[in-house]
Amino acid sequence: MHRIVPLLLILLAAICSSVAVPRSKPPRTPISFRLQHEYTGPEPHALPEDPSDLSQLVLDRQDIGAVPSSTAFALQARPTTVYRPRSPVDYQHVRLRSLHAQESEPVEWEEVQVLGPDVEDKHTLSQLARMSGDAYALPGRKNWYDIDPTWNTSFPFGWEDTADGFRGHVFLSADNSTAILSIKGTTLQGPTSKKDKFNDNLLFSCCCARVDFTWIFHTVCKCYAGHWRCDNTCLTDALVQDSLFYNVGVNLINNLTALYPNANVWLVGHSLGGALASLLGTTFGFPAVAFESPGERLAAQRLHLPIPPSPNDPTANPYAHAPVTHVYHNADPIPQGACTGVGSPCAQAGYALETRCHLGKAIVYDAVGKLGWRVDIRKHVIKEVITNVIEAEVEDGWEEDVDGSWREVPVARAEEDCIDCYKWEFGDFKDRDDDLA
């Protein structure tokens, strides 16, 4: 096992004030969840003849009448302001026009007040992390995380089609007012592992997963133009044509919102699943919580996702206003973009996880300082995050609040001045080289 080069510790600065003024917190609303529907993929005979055309898959609803509906657990919600495209159809039109014709067109946004997850509440964050972990399994399996002592059911989607890879669970509140979509992350070994790795390397690498010249047979697209140059147009085309998980997710949410047009939709996931939750939440203007996710901001740019401008300062970083909260700890190299290089464990396993910049805001737990951990790829698994970080009882809390009290959950902060792939130069190099030839 190659050793990971020690990183500079990410220290969470305590918020200081000469006069301690207690922070006013928005009112919380408890939401209870129960089993309501199961979402399944198409029958094998209904699959498209072209296996690359999985973006057209539609998930169907099946009522489950044999399972008793009983309150299982409660999450805390709080008023949250999000910005949504007034028309999802127009949003995709603008995105594809920018993608294919490099022509910009304004998106009509609407400011919406919704009940979003209270990410400052330890129990709520723990339950959302457990939901993210449950996306990897079916109920009754040894890696299933109990949401509550009485909870033993789920709403699986995507488990029937082993060739797809986009799978997880849907949790629905007892009054149908909130639906939580939990998306599975990367599985190292199993029927989805090949597509998981393909999406990882396409979304989170700088240029087609080309770590160095030895990766020439492992790249996921042909956009490398030599001398640390990468063709932007080629990259964008590769993402749109081959990144099937994002397209499947768009169709799934369209079906979900058609079934429950008045429901608040939240998205959660771990690692790759968290990045997909973030990208889809940004697309639809739905609150998303991502655990230990690689940086997905570069993927959002390459997908040409329109981002709403800052309501108060149009010149401010618009990516900070995406409806996304990232949750990770500083002993995990993957969300920090530090599991890179030929000798890294990620590269040794065939993954080029090179990006570190995220959408929205990030809650960063100081596991290095508070728990004495070293930076280690083994700390990336969701079990470590749930049991040893989020649910851990840390002496003196994770950081000091403005009123002198200790916080059970660190403050969510925007990532300022973050740059991905600084060694690379991006442009239309392949077209230019062809013209000069």
C-alpha cells in the first residue's frame, strides 16, 4: 500500500467576536417518513436496443399494499430559499444550446421558499448519512443502516437492471410532503462497478482520466492534446454523450415530481452518489446533501449547467449559492482532491479523482485535529463517516460558536478561491491542430 503524502491540515477557524451575540436560528419543523411506493426499472424486454441510450429509461411506480405504514423517524427541516428554473424544459434547452452552439441564453429563475434539511442538527445529518449508506444495499443485508429501531423497509430503485448502475432508495414522508432521493456511490466490486468507475473518471478527472502516459489505455475519452493540454469541446461532448448517470437521474426526478408535484424533494448520496445528488439538485433547484463527495464544480461547468446569480451581488461566486451542502472530514483525501498521482491508492485502483472544488457550501469536520486521524483513503467509507464522525461524541464539540458554546456540527462555509486542474490548459486544441496540419 502506497503511503499518502501528508496534507496540510484543514483547520476550522472558530468564529470570534468581541461581543458574543447568540445566533438566531430559523424555526425547525419535524418531518416523519414511511414506506409508500417502490420505484423499479423497466423489464429486460423494454430496454433500448442501443445500450448507450439508457438516458431514456423511465421508472414506474408500484404501490406496496402489504407493508403497514407507520411512523419510522423524524428529521428536522427549516425554511430554505432556493432558486429554481421557472421551466425545467427551458433550462435543458438553454443548457444544450450553450453546449452545442456555444450560445448563451438567459434562464428565468424564481425564488422559492421550501422546507430544506436542517444541516445544523446532528440527528438529521446522521439520518441523511445513513440514508446515503442504505443506497448501497437492500433491507436485511449486513451493510444496511437502521434509520431508526423500528425502520426496516425501503423504496428501492434501479436494482432490477444490473447493467445500469444508477440505483438507490426513495424515502417519502407520511403526508407525501417530502421525498428524499438517496443515490448510490461507487461500488468497487459488483455488477455496477464498471460503470461507477467510468462515471468517476469522466466526472472528476482533469482530462479523461489521463494521470500520466502510462494511462493511455485507461482513459475514458480522447481529448488529450499533448503537453498538459486538453480539448474543452471534446470533454463537454464526452460528458453529455457518455455520462449516463446524470441523464438517468434527470428522468427519475421528472417522474418523481410528476407523481408528487407538491412535494419538497431532497437529494442525498455518498461519494459519486453525493456528486450526482449535487448536480441534480443544482439542475432542479432542490436541496442536496453530499457526503465525502469529490469536487463536482468542474463537472457542472462541463455539463453547462446554468447557475443562478447571487441575489445580492451579481459579481459574487455563483457556485456558492447552489442548493447543496457538502459534508466531509479532513482525513479523507478524496473530497480534498488529494488522492492523486501515479502512486496514490486511487490511481493504483484505476481511479483519477483529481477535482476538489464543490458547489454550494461545505461542512468540514476536523477529524485530524479532534480525533487524531491521519489522512487515509480507508476513512472515505460511509461507515467511518456515520459512526466515527457525525455520530461521535467529541469532547468540547467540533468548533466553538460565536456565543462561546461548542457546536455538534461545524458551520457550513463556501469554498472561496478554489481552482481545479491548475496544471492543465483547456481550449480548442484539437480543432486548431487539425487546421494547422
